[in-house]
Amino acid sequence: MRTRSSHQAPRRRTLLLNLPVAILAILAIAIPSATSAAAPPQFFGVSAVLPTETDFVRMGEAGLGTYRFDVSWRGVQTTRNGGYEWGSVDYQVRQAALAGMQPAPFLYGTPRFISKNDAAFVPPTGSKQNRRGWQSFLAAAVRRYGPDGEFWQQNPDVPARAVKSWIIWNEQNAKAFWRPKPDPRDYATLIEISDAAISSVDPDASIVLGGMYGYPNKPNIRAVEFLERFYAVPKIEQHFEAIGVHPYGAGVATVKTQIKQARAAVKKAGDPNVGIVVGEIGWASTGPKSSDPVVGAKGQATRLQKGLALLARKRRAWNLLGAYIYVWRDFEIPSACLWCPGAGLVQFDGTPKPALKSVEQAIRSNR
């Protein structure tokens, strides 16, 4: 948990001060500390598209300590008063834990009983009924995968890696993920109600803002501007422990620039101690040449090695809490992101790319 600024309400800080030292030691795994010299095992993570059991084993063998994945409300609950179908989530949590990785879910999505079309990114803030539904979904997720959760009780054969850090939404500064258009104040409402729901079940849980790309085209909102308008909501900083960034671009220099700009924005907002989670970082070996992140197999390997080394080196200075690679394996399903299918560390058939070796070396060198 982060140290609150002097102007912030002491709700979460007071909870920590009243806990025994032994429990505080356990809570340290919620979001990795940025104070020690070597990066902790959970600092380096990865996302995957439709991963197989073999994929999970190989991710763990590569030294990746965190598995970032999506939990869609639309995919879990199909009717407003219906139950929750956790099968696909259980699978990913189980396989990640068996592979020695910490599950790191980001929660998003709009069920069809709220948004009847295929737009899964209409925020659930439009009515009290929708807000209560979202909160019930979050609370159910915490009860299942949080400390002493139902999943861990039902699966004693799985190493307990309770979720203590919950990422709320994804790229909320982009129209593709926040319909009809990005709205920092509306997102602040989502964070407030999400904090209330999650904390009602696990008061010690950490809330992380969804990752934001720094320079999206209009009508999307640049990450720095989005943060400025988000922080304009009174006392919003009381409701989360870290912000998320997706610093994509042609090279490592843009990674550095976007994180420094985000760091400057939170400092200007009076929240200098907030953590930063690099929820996605990556480049593609194949894809449209017009896309900046498409840099070829050698360029992908070089940039990932240098990028991860930079993040590990600046971990304390920038208060970085995690760096998660996008993506483990190339995929062939349709994607609005034209370069993303070629961003894997391994090819679609599992053949390693040069990037995999570079990532493994970067992890070994920075632990």
C-alpha cells in the first residue's frame, strides 16, 4: 500500500497502522514494493490471448512472475439477476498459480442486459441499478479470488496466490474502450464505486487505474490530460493506490517519456507517492509497416530487453510496481489493434522468437 499524501484522508493508512507486523508482511505481495534494489519476482509479468496449459508452464519457466488478464462482467454474468459463471476465470487463475505466477486481473465490460449491442465498453455508471450491478460483480470476484476466497478453499491443490490488487477497466482514455467517448469524471465515479465494493469485502485490497496509452488520436484523450481532469474530482486520490500506463511507441525513448510525463502529472495533482503499473509494454515482429510498434524480430528483441532493463533500473525513482509484457504468443483472432497479433514472444505455433530470450535475460539480470 502506498503512503498517503498529507492532504489525503487516512482511511487506508489507518487500516494498515492497526495491523500486526506479520499481516503487513503478507500484504506486501499485493503490489510489489519499489524500495528494494532488485526487482521482486512479481515485478515482471505478461498478458496472453487464449493461453494453453503449455503456455502457462512456459511463461513461468521464462521467469515471469505475474499474469495480467481480463475479467469481463459480460462474460461472467449473462442476466441481471443471474449468477456468476467463473469457469474461464477459474482456469486462468488456476494455471497462473500452478505456474508460479501472481494473477493480476483487470475488470471491465458491460453485460448485454445493460448494453444490448456488441459494445462491451459502455461504462456501468449510467444508473443506480447498473452501478449496483457492477459493485455486486466486483464484490463477488473478491469473495472468490481474494484472501481466503472461495476458489482457494475449493482448490486446495492450487498454491494460494490470492488477488490483492484489482485493475479497474482498460485504456479508459480511448473511445474504443469507453463509449460513447472518454470521460475522466465518469471514470472517477467508476473508481469510487469500485473502491467501495472491493473494500467492503477486502479492506486491504489495492485499486489500480486501468492502463492508458499516452498519445491516442482524437477524440481520445492523452493520458496526461486525462489524469489532470480525473484528479480534478475532489478526494479521488483516496480511492486507489496506483495508476496504469501502456507506454507504446516506436522505441524505448517513448516508454521513458510517457512514464515521466505521467509521473509529472500525478506530482502536479498533489499525489507524488502514487505507484505506477506498466500494464502493457511491447513491440511486434510482424504487422503493418505503418504501425510504429512493428519493428521486426530483431527490433522487438532489442527493445524489450532495453525497455525492461530501463523499468527495472528506474523502479524506485518512478515508483514502478510492475511491468507486464504484451503479449506471450502471437494470435490469429481478429483485433482492432492491427499490430497486436504479431507482438508475441513466441509465434502462434509456439516457436520462440528472439524476443523470448531477450526477456529471459532481462529478467535474470534484474533480479
